[in-house]
Amino acid sequence: MNHVLCGLAANPALPSELVDRLIAVADADIAADLADRADLSHAQAVALASRVEESAVQLAYEGRLTTADIDPVAQPHAALALLNEQAGSPEWARLFAVDPVVERREKLAACSGLPPDVVETLAADPDVRVVAELALWTTPDMAARLAGHPHAEVRRAVAANEATPPAVLAALITGEGLPPAQRCLVCDREETPFVHGSQCSRLDCDLLPGASCDGSHESIVYEMQRMALRNPATPTQAVVGFADHPSMLLRWALAARPDLQSEVWGQLAGDPVPGVRADLAENPAIDDALIRALATDRGHDVQRRLAHNPHVALDVLTSLAGAARIGPTLLPRIASASPAEVTELAKSPNPAVRMLLAERRDLPAEIRDGLAADPDAKVVKSIAPHPGLSEAQLRAMVDRHGAQVVAKVAANPDATPALLEHLTRHNPSVHKALRQVARHRNATALALLACLADKKARPIAAGHPALPVTVIVELLTDTDWKVVEAAAANPSLPLAVMVDLMRQLSLPCHPQPPTRSGNRHL
């Protein structure tokens, strides 16, 4: 991999003529960066797609190529990408439906909007992987048909498809009204009864550990039930009986469903597995009584997940703040708090509650300023990135709390150039702060030079346009490839240096004087 060329390919100031030169020599790595360019013309996109098919796939998904630009025989992956975006030709779909490469037929089966005759061809495919992929994404009518497919793997895919009719999903769970499955992935390959061990030494074996079949295809039937339980289209009455099922995973699949009766949720609240109760705790459909009951549950992760429930009462959340190890994150209930609730939260005697409020970035000035002067460091750390804080307030935070808040102060979008320089001189040095300074829009050359001394901040600083040009050029030969790429991608890299780099790499360049305003050194 040529890291200089990869960086140049990503450089937004690279003139169009040099982009053309890079396209002519691009490998997969360079092409990936070129394909990401916002200024790539249609002609350049076509040229790049013709050279590197991986980039053709990316460009097709982004809508930068059309059917006229792609040869489905020479560029099958790009053609399939367009079909997946419903922008391909129906004739391409018919071509791939009988393609000898099974992976292409499988990829086609995941596309929506296919012609009816193509769907019929795929539904009759001799490879079960193709039919199962179709079953996973197909329309309600075809899903209902495939629910009776003789292969259990296809039925499992139907159970996971949210377009499958509710009555069909219920039938897949109970088996009523459907003929028994005749085959599964296990009995396709092994004499039954068979249980696949967890220490299988066969390199060509892709059966999951524990996969088994005694003639009833029990492991895939179990997976089919689990998929149906997780499917929101499955009728409530078809799933409630699994609340006391001996399988932990089947009970777990119920916990996040929003359509259960309160008695079923109550049953799950008493489940012996903490993970089931934790999923239930975050379910936004559970009622206040159950929320309050789960607030006392000390099982692993139950209280923390409950704190993320958007409907948790504020008094419950306040009680959880100090006990649930929530951490500095914006909780849904905090984000939706009314102005009156925000005022009350700001007055809380519990600093953990004030910290949660301080994660908001839309607080009224008086609330924001009060939290900025909070005596607790974790509150100040959370409020420090809030827009609108003055340089004096940010400096006061650092004076009071030191290294604990420096990184968050550096992340404030309004941090001034002088403040950022000050933070890079903090003793002891705060490595996270240097990374924040290195990516800050207000960072000065002096601040960025200090960031270069930190291993993780160095590649970030190397790409900052305020870095001195002489330093950028020096970094092109750095021992760290990430630094080299960032320096080559720096929009402040002079055009003459870009041309010289490409000439050194045997890419003759004779660009016309560019007129784009993106290059500040022209």
C-alpha cells in the first residue's frame, strides 16, 4: 500500500487533473479513497469503476453510476449493487438468476423489486442458501408460500422476515397448518441422529456448535421459533406461552417486545436470568409499576438498562443515578425533560443527577452556567463541551479541577485558540486533551505542534490545515503510516508538493493552474 498516494486520493484540494492521474494507477486502497471524494465527476467515477471493481460497487451504492456505466458480465458485483438499489436492469436480474456462481444468485435474492419471473426462478433454486435469502427479504405472498418449503432453513428465514403475514408466523411457531419440514442443514450432510460438537476439527465444516438433528430438525426449529419471537409481526397470542419456556434464549427474545400483557411482563420480571430482566427494563412499553419494581433489582445491568428507558419516572431515575453506574451519557428521559424538570434536576443535591443533566447541549444559559460552576468535577466534566461557555468559564474549570476536565474543555466547540494553546501546556499533560485539540477547528499552529508529540494525537494533527506547510511536508516521511496518510490528505499541502510527489512515484503530471478555492496555496 502506498500511503502517500492514499492520502493524496483523499485530499480535498487535489486538482481534478491529478485525480485523473491517480485513477490511472489506482489499486483497491487508493480507489477506496478516490471513491469517497465529493468532487469526483461522473466521467472519473466511470473510469475508476472500470479499473477497480471494488470501487464500482461503492460508487453504485452511492448512486454515482448508472446502468449505462456498468457491464454486468465484467462487473457483476457492481451490477448487483445497482440491482440492490433498485436501479439495475431487469435483464441483469434474469442473467444473475441463472448465474452458475451461487453467491451471485444469493446476492440477487436479497434485492427487492425484482421481476416476478426472476422471483419464481430464485424460489425454485436448487441451492437452499439462495431460497433462504429470498425468504428473508421477499414479499408477504412469497413468504407465505415459502413457509411450507420442505427445507427448515428456508422456514427459519421466513420467520425472520418482518413482511411475513402474522398468521403464517404463528403457524411457524406452532407448526399447525404446515407440512412437516423434510430436511435441514444438519441432515443434509450427516446421518441422523447427529449432534455437532463444539470442537469440530473439519476445516470445511460450517455447522454451528450444538447443531443437531434426530429427524425432527430440532436445532433449526428452535432457531425458527427464536426468529419468530423476535419478529414484531408475530401475533402476541402466539408468543405469550414462551414466557416460562425452559430455553433462556426464547424467554429473552420476548423481553423487548412492546405488545405483551402486564401479567406476561410480570412473569419475565421474575426470570432467573438477569439479561432477560435487563432487556425488559429498557422496554419502553412497560408500565410505571413494573419500572418501580425493577428499580430495586440488583441483577447485572438491570438498573443501568432501566435508566435508559425513555419512560422512567424522574424520581426513579434520580434514585438510580448514584447506584446504577450509568456514566456520562445523555439518557432519553433526561433529553426529553421539560423546562420545569430541568430546573429541578439542576437543583438536585446528588451530583450524579446533575452530571446526567449536564450531558444535554441545549440547556438555558442560567442552568448551563450554574453547572459550569458546580463544585463536583464529574458535573463540570459533562458540561464542559456545552456550546456558549466563555473562555473565562472554561479556564476557571481547568483552574478548579485540573486534569480531570482538560480533555472535555478542549472538546468545547467555542474553545479559543489561546485556550487551546494553554491546554497543550497543562502539567501534567493530558493525552486525550491533545487529541481533542488536534481535531479542533480553532487549533493554532503552536497548539498543533505540541500535539505532534503525542502518538495518538500526531496523525490527527498531521491532517489539520492550520499546521505549518513545512511541517506537513516533513511528516510525509514519518515512520507512522497513519501520519503519512494524514499529511498527504492535508488540504494545506501545496500543489507543487503534490505534483512532485506524483512525479517521484512515476506519475507524470502537467496540471493546468487550478481555479478551485479549496487549495489555499495557489
